[in-house]
Amino acid sequence: MRIALIRQRYTAFGGAERFVTNALEALKPQGAQLTLVTRQWQAQAGLDAVICNPFYLGSLWRDWGFARAVCRELARRDFDLVQSHERIACCDVYRAGDGVHAQWLANRCAALGAVGRLALALNPHHRYVLAAERGLFESPRLRAVICNSRMVKEEIRRHFGVDEDKLHVIYSGVDTAAFHPGLRTRHRQAVRERHGIPTDALVFLYVGSGFERKGVARLLAALARLPGAARALIVGKDKHLERYQRLADHLGLAGRAYFTGGLTDVKPCYGAADVFCLPTLYDPFPNAALEAMASGLPVVTSTQCGAAELIEPGRNGFVCDALDVTALADAMRRAAERSSEMGVAARRTVEPLTLAAMSACLVGLYQKLLGAR
């Protein structure tokens, strides 16, 4: 089974990249051969790469040029299936790991004023992505869409009218052996000492790049409403990091909010925390939420997050509107009060979502598609 996976930017911190890594490990026993089609590549055992890196200036040219280069390259090669993680029409399978851009823009507009909404409407890159998205879902070549949540499935059907039989919900798998409640014993003290966090402090963990979309400003605002013993450990990359550090200081959170930057290994941070918090404005289904639950952390997230599908409020976490800071602060407080009990329930929730389970779903879909040829 020869499968090409298209991902333009491949970094150590992204959810799609972790999906590729997990899929690789899960599919190797099935004899699948995976080739990554990307702009840049850091060698990884068991995965070949085809580099498509045409010159560009600006994000619109970047995405348009990469799509053209990939489609030309694939026309010269022989794969059983081409699976894209980008909005590119020359694929058989599209994994909608980035969700629906049209829905993300709608959610973002709800958080902006009139000037911000006008800027979004006039942005040529957004217009390109919307056109590429529609072209992808209307492509006669497209045979299947892998949705990482029911939320994304319904958004695709609502925005583009894609047939039900093309839409397949396959949750990402989580390595429940690597992410487990024992991380608390192994890493809690060391991580807290490294950042100067008191042993008895309540720590809310955030993991994710792209702070605006994933709600770091709202997390800080909610933290400022909690008692002084509460802390936030914020893990992830953002080009406006200093802006959020200044916001934390402005809110009186000096010594209470710790920014680590991007980390290749986040397991110690799960071990150091009490609650995982992701008040995202839009997130199809973050791997970090699965990892946190597997590590025994209750999850506080938003109704605009696919991970909310796994949350039973009051049992393994809480869900609130992304823009409601008062509700967010209350959910964080309630989760912290019962973090141990709810963390046990969170772990049980994700135990069925193993890499093997994901592998079985993917292989089943691939075999169905290949058998239907």
C-alpha cells in the first residue's frame, strides 16, 4: 500500500505532524509505505520525502505555488492513494485536520469589531483559501474526507454539501503508554522547580501554537479572576509572544504565568499540571487535549473545539463559550477543585482511542477505497 501524505510545513510542534508520526508508527505493521510531500524535511526513520519548494513571496503565493508544484509532481509518480493535509484538489483523500476555513473565519469575525471584520473580508490570502477549500470539496477526484471530529464533519456538510458517504470521522490516536498519570510522579516537582512554581500551587496547562486562535488572552483574563495561588503554564510558539507576556503583566500576573516557548517533549508539563485549559476560538480536535486526558488531566475547553465531544461536564472536564471569560474562570475553578477525581475519568475516556484503533480505522478506509477501484 503506497500512500503519499501532503503537508506543506512540517514541524515538530503541529498537530497534523504528530498525526503523521502516529500514523506512520501505526501503519508500519500493516506494510504501508508512506511518502511525505512537503517543502522542508528533517529525516525520520521509515518515512521517505518528496520536496516541493518553489520560490514564493507572501502567504498567498506560498500556498498557490506549493499546490501547483505538488500536483505536477504527483502526476509523474505512482501512488495507490494520495492523502492531503492541505486544501489541494489533486488528492484522493483529504484529512480535514485544520477544520473548515470558512467556519474559522465566521468564528473569528464574532470576536472582532467592524474594522477587523472588513480586514478579513478584504484579505487576499483568506479569499484564496476559501476558493481552494471549495475547489477541494467539489473536486471529482476526492473520494473520502477524514474528519477528526463530528463537529468538522457537520461543518463540511453544512458549508459544502459533501455526500455523507464521503465523510469519515476518525479520531486521532494517543499513545496511552507514553502519556499516562504516572508523569505526575516523574516530572511534577522538577518542572515546578525549574519555573519557580510553588509545590502547592494549582497549575493550568495550555499547549498549542497560534495564541490568538487558541485563546491565550482569554486564559490570562480568566486566570486573573482566580486566587493568587493559581498559575498558568503556557507551552507553544507564537510570533507575538512578547505581546502576551506584556498582557500577563498588565493583568497583574507577573510570577503567575509562565511561557515556555515550543517544546518537542511536552510530557513533563502534563505531569506538572492539575488542569488542561484550551479556550480556543476554533480547533477541529487538538491532539494536546487527548494527551492531557491520557495523562490524567481534566480538560476545560470551548464549544468551538472538537475535543468538547469527549467532555462530560462535571465528570472529566467542562465546556464553555470561548468568548465568555466569566464562564471560563468558573470552569477552571470547578475543575481545579476536583482535578484528581476528574483526571481519572478523563484517562478512562481516551483509553479506547489508541494508535492501534486509529490504525484499524485508517487501514479499513484505505482498503475500502482501493477495493472499490
